[in-house]
Amino acid sequence: MPARIPSRLTELLLLAAAIILALVWAERLAWRQIGALRAEITPAHLAQVTADSAATEQFVAATHSALARVRQFLLLSLVGLLVSGTVILILIYRRMITPLRTDLSESRAIIERQEKLASLGVLAAGIAHEIRNPLTAIKVRVFSLKASAHVAASDHEDLEVIENEIDRLERIVRDFLQFARPTEPKLQPVAATRLLQDAAALLSADLAKRGLQLQLELGTEGTVLADADKMKQVLINMIQNAAESTERGGTITLRTRVEKRARNGRADRVLVLEVSDTGRGIPPEVQNRMFDPFFTTKESGTGLGLGIAARIVEQHDGAIHYQTELNRGTTFSIVLPLAADHESQA
């Protein structure tokens, strides 16, 4: 971090130098007034003043005026010192302390989430393995029964229901295993526009059937070191969540841009991938738990989608942010370091 703060320190040093110069100027003026007053107070001048009452009054008035000016300069210098000190403290807080507090809060949230993922992941892995074997046996038996010629039509419908539920359980088990044992991403330089275009191509037909409009707003081109398949998985999950939250006739917008954001105590150029919708928004009670494992508001959801997405993004040294407003929509932002910055940090 020390190598990343020079720009802020330079700004503060320049401001401090300007303030010091202003104070030196005020001090010089004050000493000039004092020097002029001392030059007037000579033995000959005092003898002349004491002999002439009018001259005495004039001298006293001039002295009082000079002292008043000196006091005014000193008072202004003190006020300037206090104001400049306050400004410096505010700048230090806004430029250095606030980003550090934000990074600390985000790091604490990530650590807490990772602890939950680690403890629940071990449990999920064991349960998933225990469930997968009997599920496979049941599925084979159901397939054999369906292939039998002696199955009645009503029984065939029941077997269809059983098979669908087995498929759902297998999907849950697959999510459990991916959640419990995430594989390391295979990082390659990937263009941000390609990630959004690929995700849009995969889901555009399904969104059109739902009566939703999918828009692409491709801003400044940027390249990231990413596992393209994993990042597409994250984007697909967010787009599907947006579609489920948006009524027919709504819009889902995919954006990409490069901007400066505070990361690790400095302002870095980052790539931002956004998934924005015009849906219902996220209620406050859901916001507090939506990244928790196994928490879901969907009837058929496993509650692992956003948890897995957050884990994938963290493996890419990135972060997920969101903004939401009830009945107005939600925007999820995936913030990733640019490829050049990522390599320089490695």
C-alpha cells in the first residue's frame, strides 16, 4: 500500500506548503509593523514627544494603531492555522481514512462469508457424496421401470414426477459440490465485451420468450485475466436473477466500462461489468442474507447461486457490489482488476 499513496501525500504536502507560505507571509508583515514601531521609538523622538503634548497623543495613537494591526495579523494567522489544520484533517480522512475503512469493511464481509463457506462447504461435500450414490441407483431403477411395457399410464406419470424430482436433487448436489470444492480458475486474457456478448447470446432467446428486452451497452474496451467459463457462469446467474425479478415488458441491460475505484487503499483503474434490471428491487430483509449459503426466495432455488458467484469473483481478485430500489430495479456490478494492473500486483 505505501507505493500507492504517493499521489495523496503529494497533494497534502503541496497544501501544507501553501499554508506554510501564507503563514510566513503573515508573520513577515507582522514583524514589519513591529520593526517600524521600534524604529520610531528613539531617544530623540521620545524627548521630542514628551516635550509636546500633541506629539505625545499622536505617538500614542500611532502606537495603538500599529499594535492593533499586529494583533490583527496574529489573529488572522491563528485563524488561518486552525482552518488549514481542519482542512488537512478532512482531506486526510476523506482521501486516506475513508477508503481504508471501506476496504476494511469489505474485507471483513469477505472473511465472514469465506468462513461460512468453509464450514458449510465441508458439511455439504460429505452430504452430497452420501446422497449422490442412492440417487443414481434410484434413477437407474426409474429408467428401467419406464422402459418396462407393463407400466400403466398413471404409473408412468408418477415415474415422470419422480424423475423430475431426482433431476432437481442432482442439480442441488452438483451445486453443493461446486460450492464445497471450487476449482481454481484458469486465468487467460479476456475482453470484457466478449463476456457480455457470449452471455447475451446464450440467454437472449429465453428472455425474448418471457417478453423481456435485453440491451448491451458496451463502453470502453478492457481486458481482464479471467476464466471465461466461470465468469459467464456468474453473468448468467445474475441475468437469470434479473429476469425472475422483472415483469414482462421490462428491460435488462448489460454494461461494461473502465473507471477508477478505491481498491486495497488506492484508486485503481478497474473493469466494471453491470447487470441492471427494471424489476421489483430487493427488500431490505433479503439484502441482509442474499449472499448467505442456502438462503433463497425461490421455490426451486438452492440458495447457492450468488454465493458461488461471489466466490468465483473473489477468486479473480474482484468484488460484487449492488444498488437496488424497490419497484425501480437492481444493478449488480462485478468489479475486476484490469489485466495489466493484475499482472503488476502479482
